[in-house]
Amino acid sequence: MNNQSSNKSKFISDFFIDITTDTCPMTFVKTKIQLEKMQSGQILEVLLNHGEPLKNVPLSAVELGHIILDQYAQEDGKTYRLFIRCA
């Protein structure tokens, strides 16, 4: 388990990925690859940038049947944390 949650969410992640250095479409590709390694019900925490990744990663995850549990801005206002429950 790799959990680096900042504890602002009521959810505790089973896995964590940082995709802030990636650009679309790699942001969701990396998220999808991690979700495919996980068991149903596990929670993935994703650190991502504002803008296109924040718009597309949650949308794509939901389209694949996963559930967005929480999403919030970091203190820097440029990055966000996204919590996804694996389908």
C-alpha cells in the first residue's frame, strides 16, 4: 500500500499516484493502469493539476464505471487530490 494522503478527505487511499508532471492523455493512461491493478472497492488517490487533467481524469474514470468519492484543491491552488473507488 502506498498512502500519501494529506488527510483533508474522509477517505483513506489504498494507492497513490502523482500525475502532476504528465500531460493528457498520459494523465488518464497512468490512472487507468493503476486502477486495472487494483481490486474492486479499493481507493486510489490521484494528485493532479488544475485544467484539462482535472476535467478529463474524473470523467474518464466514471465512464469506466469507477466512482469519484472526493476531490479538492491543494493549498497551492494549482493541484488537486482526487479519490476514486475502483469498480
